Amino acid sequence: RLGKTDDDVNAFIEEALFATVTNVNFDIPSLIEMVLECGHKNLRVMEMLDAGHVERFGSPTPTTVYEGTKAGPGILVTGHDMVDLSDLLDQARGQGVNVYTHGEMLPAHSYPRLKAHPHLAGHYGGPWQNQQWEFPLFSGPILATTNCVLIPPDSYKDRLFTTRVTAVPGATRLKGSDFSAVIAKAKECA
């Protein structure tokens, strides 16, 4: 999503999946080597993730973040995909809809190109695992961008949207980056 790839990382993922999913490797020492190599590849992926975020959104700086909600329509964004958040902010510009982060999306407020949007209004709630009691209290739509989403109860599933491969029963899954349905839902909600 951020345009960063590494052929060595991709090759390792393929090798590790083959070795661990196909029952071809039962040798503990070689599996331990693979686990250690997984740690090295994880560091490489985190370097690429950081570089991608900095290139796209600017260098993060410590930031004071408003907690809670403000009057008017709002959208709550949870997960990790700051590209989705950026696209939503661009599409919601000038529409009178506030956008709030939730859970692991909090660091978005530290990136200059994201916090430059005045309608990135604050952060609502705590960690992702609190969503089943926090989301019913948020009156607008909720956009879940990655794995940090639980199967919703009836109290908010009609307001829950997910992106691409992220999907849960009862929510509306968006296959691309068109967030017009989320923005329209925000304008409908109390």
C-alpha cells in the first residue's frame, strides 16, 4: 500500500509458508533458524513501513491529540492503514464531517500531512479490544481498515465498514478506496 517491497522478504515468506504449512520440515534446529530469520525480516519490514509512512505523510513528531468527539457528523477509523485514513480525509474535506482515530490508529496524528487536515478532529476510545463497548457509544459510521476489528453486534453493524480483505459478518465491505458511502452514512447519523 505504501509502494515498498523487498525481494528477500518475499522469498522468505514463500519459503517459511512452504516449510511450515506443507509438513516438509520436522527438524527443530532448522525451524529455530527460520524463526530467527523471521525476526530479521520483521525488522526489514518495519524499516520499509517507516520509510513508506515518512515519504508519504512526513516525519512524525510528538503531538497533543484531542480525546473524545465534537459536535457534528463524525467517522471513526480503526486499524493500521494510514493510506485509507489519508484517502478518507481527502474525500471528506469540506463536507462538514469530522474524522476520529481509534486504537492503533492514534499515531496518525503525529504525521504532518495527516494532521494538516483540520477535520482530523481527535482520538476516540482506547485499544482495539474495547470496541464492542466503545463503538455502540459512537453515533457515526466506523471504518475498520485492518485486522483490528471484531465481529459486530447488532448495535453497530449497520454502521461498520471494512476495507479490502478486512471483512466481518454484518458490515459493509468496501473493495477499493471510495469512501463516499461512509461519508454519506456520517451525514445520516445523529
